[in-house]
Amino acid sequence: MATNASGWVLSVTPQNWRRWLLTDTPDSRMQARAGRAYLGWVAFARNPLAMIGLVIIVALIAMAILAPLLTNWDALFGGNIETERLLPPGGDHWLGTDQQARDIWSRIVYGSRTTLLIIFMVTVTAAPVGIIIGTTAGYLGGWVDTALMRLTDAFLAFPKLVLALAFAAALGAGLENAILAIAITSWPPYARIARAETLTIRNTDYIAAAQMSGASGLRVLIGHIMPMCLPSLIVRVTLDMAGVILTAAGLGFLGLGVAPPQPEWGSMVSDGRNQILDQWWICTYPGIAIFIVSLGFNLMGDGLRDVLDPREQ
Amino acid sequence: MSLSALKSVGKVLLSIATTMLGLLVVTFIISRLLPADPVLAIVGDHASESTIAAARTKLGLDHPIPVQFLLYIWNVLQGDLGMSLRTSQPIMTDLANVFPATLELATWGILIGVVIGIPLGVWAAVRKDTIVDHLIRFVGLVGYSMPIFWLGIMGLLIFYAKLDWLPGPGRLDFGYEDIVTPVTGIMTIDTLIAGETDLFWNALAHLILPASLLGYYSLAYISRMTRSLMLSQLRQEYVLTARVKGVPESRIIWKHAMGNVLVPLLTVVALSYGNLLEGSVLTETVFAWHGIGLYITDSIFGQDLPAVMGGTIVVGFVYIIINTLTDLAYRFLDPRAR
Amino acid sequence: MTKPILDVEKLNIRFNTPTGINHVVRDVSFALGREKLAIVGESGSGKSQTARAILGLTPGMVSAQKLEFDGTSLLGLSNSEWRKIRGRRITMVMQDPKYSLNPVMRVGDQLMEAAARTNARSALKGRAMEMLEAVKIRDPERVFRAWPHELSGGMGQRVMIAMMLVTEPELLIADEPTSALDVTVRLQVLAILDDLVKTRDMGLIFISHDLNLVSSFCDRVLVMYAGQIMEELDAKHLNEAKHPYTRGLLACTPNLEKPVGVLPTLQRDPSWMAPVSR
């Protein structure tokens, strides 16, 4: 590829990009990484189910961002109680309205923001905690390792929903508490993975070299060991997302999620329960939404795992 | 029993004890340290001064936290989980009453999961990459992407409300629950003991929908794991040896490969059973099934924190026991581990 | 030779991979009588796939002008026709008994399973014990009841041999049977194999990567490279090999009697690849 400015611009064609990414002799670490990422993407894209999962997730994110563009109805407060409550799907209200004359489609669309928020907050809370505990246990070994792993096992000993329920019950209802409750039950697998990876690389020459050049334990841990754990963790996090969504929906269904009138798909299902016989739509559509998003994460997670750990095949 | 066997059992008991300890640390933190006022959480808002004072002493709230924790453990070991604010009964008694219902449901669920899930998994493995395989994997995928409470509601809507093929929520038709005296707590058994054959069939009919729901949940997981385990075994050298010997394919699958699959599969089934305990919380709510799950959720709404914690401890305990027993069975059944 | 038990003419095996067709065995031809034939080559030369094709157990696509066992063509056989041959008249011993024996079945059960192909139920244990004695296992009763992981490598391999000879096959294929064994045990196992093959008047195909090993053990040697046969010669005349690949293989094995300063590396010449018929 030409290295001067105009030459460079002219030579950026798709064929040149491919050649640059797939070269056997990369000039920089960034190039090597980009090349590997490209190969991973190609393998991932070859899997139709994984791509469907990706499309679903992208659609979810798009729905959350573009919410105001997708619907005119207010998601929090209904329209005219007399005329607009409990309308069946069709016409102006694509998916019907609920007991408080709120448009269901609109609540689903804005509910996607709640879903994304929960996923994001849980990941951002649970993953770092898991990584820190896991890498510390693996790196320091000895009684620290035993103690931390016993703690991890204790949390793993609970079925997730039950523990989340206990936390939510103690802390009270509300979105932050629900997120905390789910995060608290999500970190153990990440700690395990991080510890396993740490044990593998702890004794490599590469780490010894870093230590000998004066890097303190903390620096080695953060700078070298933690980044190595990322690939397996990313796969695990994606696969766990579906479970997080279902747990969050479960908590919402039991009334322990967001406070009304905020839309949340799980609590919407619960809202519709009493009306189920005659106004089935209030309950049905939010459930379908939960299902599709959960399916999307499962498909994408499976696809990621096939790419990053092909021996599963 | 030989010395080494005794040592194994000892190690297992130790591991149960330490994990239980960890569990109790967590529940202790939740029940004492999280709420604003732990005493009020235990005795309720309407308690009298004397009750509150008595509770303070009993819980040892005047003592430092480690002592409180020891007291806590001591109480739990004696089976004293406190009093329920809702039912005014000892929580342990409440739990003993409702636990069999959950057991009944979860057991039927796992039976369905195993009886259908294992053959499906084997079939998918043997017909890898064909349409049968993709179909079975898809059905499984749908199973663990589905919100179980929603599926339950849909099930009731379709089979009970619209089609009238199956009875509605509850373990028996409305009003009949009091006719049967609880002996084991398991409705199908108790109705037979009481000689009420009509009610027996009724109980069975009521089981169908919720048990199938849990069954679907567990077969999704079991079939996936069976498929994966079976595929991994079919790649092994001893399978080639058997083929060279001319052993028929069905025997290779069901005797040779399955023999190696059974032990890890046991762990899978146990794990699934544990998951069903979790799934039962939501299922029982949908089907008004008076088991531990419904008890816990009712307690949450009744602001009955001690009951919630009691239920959590028992569920956690059962989960630990299941996992440990599987560990033991593993060591017992695999000839290489003896 | 008198009518060969195995007659192979232009055998080809192809695999369908995402990146195209992989032609792993190309136009391989040879005949086997009641003798010990070695197939020697490095990993990937196609020797194992050839063996599997003779048993009809390769996942690849097999085509050949002729693939005959005792006059019967092995191409396109149905399952029931294979049943008469596989495990009865042709058998195979594999490399590592740690993996090739089923870890959750007792040795005796696996032996009896093989014997059941040609014996009545009542005779199974007797036959199994006979074979265990034939492979010189000193405590056959204990081994009969043992689990595979309780056996040493040499014993496990002898069990394998017993298992594969219990039906008195006419052709035995041994795929690297001694590669996983300690050197001291190797000779023992080879001696047992030699003895059994001679007394039963069988054909043996011995697959290996060790040219020196087969030179003393076998009657004839086939040298394979990249799916093709490079050279075919009598084991006695191995030193007179003409093909550069064979000479290269011979030269790069260390020899105590004729030490060289630097061991030569094997040079590969693409011109060795002959054009293939289909």
C-alpha cells in the first residue's frame, strides 16, 4: 500500500483491505489483531443462526435509541380512560392498549430501554467484580485463593432467581435493587473463568519477565493478566445475557423491578394476567419480546463460542 | 467400609459443611446487615415493645457481629428459622408443609426432561447436521430462551381457558384441597391413601401443565448436553474399535457410548433438577401451586423477610445436597475414579 | 504370488472440506498374500486412511478400480454384507489401548463381545481365556475381570491383539501397534504378533512411521508419501532402495554403527507427485 497521503487514499479499496488484514507478515500488533478479528468475523458471519442473533440485538439497540421515532403514544400515561382502554390490536394501536389505556407497542418500545439498561448495568457491575476476585485468587494462591473460591462457591450454591429474590426482598423493590440483586448472582462464573485463565498464565515466562523488570504485583495483574481473560469472558457474558434478561423479567413479573408506570416487559406480563381471558394481548406481546431478545443473545452467544472455541463442534 | 471410603465420605461431608457455611454467611448478611432495622424486619412493624426487646436478646443484637453470626448458625442447625410474620407459624413448619408440593412438581418435571430429553439428545447426535438435529437443537434453544412464567400463562390460556382440555391453576379443583388430609404432602399419593380415586385423577390432571412446563425447561438443557456428550464420545477411539469388531451401531450407541455418557449426564440431570427448583418459583406463582416458590413470593409481598430468608436457606441447602450427592455418585460409578 | 487375499488397484480417497476437495489417497495399488506387508510413511501420508478404507470405515469418498478381498469386491457393500467381513475376516489393532479400549467395560466383556461374532454363547468365556493365554498373559483370570485403565500399555495392547484375533480373521491390519509402547515392551509385543500371524497363516498389514522397525519385522515394504506409493520393495533389500524419498528416510534415522556428523533433513520434491487418474 502506498504510504503517502493521496496514494493512500486512492489505494483503500476492498481488495487492498482484505490483503492487509490477511497478510502473513503484519507490520504492527494492531494489524495482527485487526486481521484476527476479521477472520473471526468471517467465521461468525458464516453461521446463519448467529447472524440472526446479531440482527435481533442490533434491532433491540436501534429500537431503544430510536424509540420516539417508532411510536407517538405515551408509554407512561394512557390516553382517554373511557374510550381507549383495553382496545384490541389493530388500527391506531398496533398491539392494543392495556387497562390504563396505554399503548402496548409503545410500552414495548420504551421497555427496550429498560432491558438494555439492566443488561448493561449488570454486566458493568458483575464482570469487573468477577475478574478482580478471580484474578486475585489465581494470582495470590494459598489461603486467599481458598477463601475467595469458597465465597464463589457459596454464591454458586444458590439458584440465581432465589438469591436475587432474597436480595430484592431485603433491599426493597426498585430498578437499582433489582440490578444489584442480579449482578450479585452473576459474578461467580466470571470469577471462575478469570481464575482459570490466571492460573494458566501465571507461570509463563512472559509474566516472569514483567515481574523481573520491576512491575509490582498489582501492575502485573491489571496490565497483563486481566486482559488475557477477556476473550473467554466476552463469550460467557454474551451467553449469560439471555439468563439475565429472563431473571430480570422474572423479577419484574413478581413486582420487584421498576416502579410503575415505567414500562418493563416482565411487569407488563404480570399486569396482563388478570385480563388474560378477554384481553390476551396485554400479556402476550411483552412475553414475545422477552423471548425474542433472549433468543437473540443465545444465538449470538452460541455463534461467538463456535468461533472462539471450535472444539465444541 | 474401607478407610479410604470413609475418608471420601468425610471429605464430602466437610465440603457440604463449608459450602453451607458460605451460604449462611450470605443469608446472614442479607437478613441482618442489609435491612435498615433488622429487628423490625423480623418482628414486623406492629410488634409491641416487649416483643422487640425479646427479639433483640434472642438474636443477640447486643453482641458483636461474629457472635451474632454464631448464634444464627446455632439456630439454623436446630431447625429454628424464626417465626413467619404472615402465618404466625414457625417458618420451619410452614416450609415442611409446602416443600412436598414443590418436590412433586420438580420430580415430575425432571422425569419428563430425562425420559424425553436423553433420547432426543442421542437422536440429534447420531443424526448430526441433518434436519432432525437442527430441529431438536432449535426446540431446545427455544426452551431456554422462553420466559417460563409467560409460557405458563399462555398454556393456561390455550389449554384451560380456550380449549378446556386441562384444569386450571391449583393442585386440585377449587375447594377440594381440604378434603384430602395431608400425609406425605404429595397430592397424588395422598389422594390414593385417602381412597379418593376421582381426586387422584384430578390431581394428576392438574399436574400436567405445570410439570410439562418444567419438563420442557429441563429437556431443553438435558437434550443439548446429551447431544454434546454423545458427540464427544462417538469421536473416541474405542468407538472405532467397536465398529471394527462389527458391533451393531445401536449397541455402540446405547451400550458403549452411553456407558461413558451416563456419569457426566448424571451431573447434568442433577444440575437441571436444581434449576427446576428455581423455575418452580415462577411456575408456582402462575399456577397457584402451594409449594416453596409460592411461599417465598407470598412472603415477599407480605413483607415477611424472615420467611423469605428461611425459604432461601432451605432451597439453597437442597441445591447443595443435590450437587454433592452427584459428586459422590460420580466417584462411585466411574471405574477409573475408584 | 498365489491368489492374493487383498487386491487393491488405483484406490482413491477424497474428503470434502469447506476449502475444497482434499485428495488424501491417490491411485494406490498393491496386492497382499499371506505375508507381512508394511506401509511406511509420515503423518498425513494416507496410510491410516488406506487401512480404514479396507474396513469400510473411512468417512472419505472411496473410489477404486479394484478393491477385492478374497475375490469379493469391498466397494459399495451393504451393511449386512460388511457384517460378514468386518470383525470376522478382517480386523484391526489400533495404536493406544488407553484410548482404543472402552474404559467403562471390563476387558473380559470386550473380548467376549468380539468372540460372539463366531462363537456360541457358552463358548465365549472359554475362547476369550484361550486368546489371553495365546498372547502370553500370565494371569488371564485377573485380566479378564480387569478394567482397561488397570492394564499397562504392553498388556493392553496384547489384549487388543487377542480381541482382534479371537475370530480367526484372514487379514489383520495393525495401525502403529507399537508406537505408544515403551521400547522394551515393543519387541515383546512384536514377537507375539509375529508368532500368531505365522501360526494362523494370516495376512498382516503393518502401518508404521518407523522404517527400521519394519525392516526386520516385515516381508515387504510400501513407502507412502502424500497419498501415493513412492516405492515397493522387499524388506531384505531396503538398503538398495532407489526412490529419493526412501533413501532420504533411511538416511535421516540415526545409526549407531555408522554415525554421521550431521543428520540430513528430508528433502521433498514436488515432482514426486504423479498425475492422478481421476
